[in-house]
Amino acid sequence: MPAQDELRRRRLQQAVRQIVRLRELGPKTPRWGRAWKRLLWRYQGVLKEEKQMIRAQEFKTGRSFVGRLPEDGDITAALTSFCREKEIHTGWITAIGTVRWAVLGFFDQETQAYQRIPIEQEMEIVSCQGNVSLKGGDPFVHLHAILSDKEGKAYAGHLFESEVFVGEFWLQELQGPVLQRKEDPQTGLSLWEILESRLDPSAEPGLPGLSGKEF
Ligand code: ZN
């Protein structure tokens, strides 16, 4: 989509968002209601489009690393320091192995807080995967895992802590724009800041934030 069209579309979306916000704050007179309905009808196409809009940036595959997770180490901490050492800022990670214990997490969407799930027993890492991006300028590893016990029963969730018995990993570096995590007040999570979404209505096409190619 040409940059100008994209800019126009974004400005329209921002106008709609502003109207929604104003409506929530302002008095709901019948006249307001009718005006709102007209606007809604006029912009419903844009709203629909906004709901389905994927925000993404393009990356190229960089270096690929295959190795062993450190025995007695913590998966997340070990991979974080590996990324720091190899200067990996963005990438995708997958791992298998066994752990002595682990602490998984479940994010409660209502309270916007993590519930910690400690599992004090040895388990197989059936699947562990996640990514690396930057948070505060430092590599940040985000992992999820499915672990299984001696009966083959599975535990799964966000991976907080673990003690590795043995393990193997594959890390695929991705090269491209800076992928940074930022606190998101709406969800209470640290989410990726996709440059496209930061569009300033006063910005001119071609400035950083439009294509992400400047990095
Ligand atoms: Zn998670």
C-alpha cells in the first residue's frame, strides 16, 4: 500500500479511536447518540479492518546456533547470557531435554498478574519454544514450555525458572529492525513495539516509523 494511503488510513483510525474515547467520557445526549451512529456506520469498514490488522516487520534469517543447555543451569538465564555474548537481538528459540524442577506461569488476564506454578519434580522438556528481542536495550528471552512427568502427564505454561538436567537447543537469529518490548498499560504485559503502530499523525511519509527500513 502506498505510504500516503497508509497514512490516511492511520489518521482515520486514530480519529475513530478518539471518537470512541470521547463518547465514553462525554454525556450521552440523543443528538450525540445519533451522530455517533452515523459516524459508526461511516467508519465501520475501517473499524473492521483495524480489528484484523496484523502488525509485523520483515526480518531475514541470520546466524543459526545449535548447542547444549548447561547442566544445572537455568534455561532462560543461560539463553539470555548466550544472546548477550553473541549479540543476538532478535531470534526464535526451540529446545528439548529434561529438568529437575521448574516454575511455570499463567497470566491472569483479569488481574493482569502472573500466577506462578512451581513443579518440584523431574520432567521431560517435551517442547520449549520462544523468542528473543530487546527490553530496555538488553536481550530478553521469552519462553513457553510443555513438561511431562513420569506418567506422561503434561504441565505447560510460561517458563519462569528451571534447573536443567540435560538439554539441547536451536536458536535462529533474525536480522532486521529493532524489536523492542515495552510496558503495555492495557494488558499489563511487556509487548513488542512494532514501529508501524507508532505512526504519528503529523509525521511525513518516509520518516522512521513508517517502514522500519531505517534500522
Ligand atoms: Zn509468556
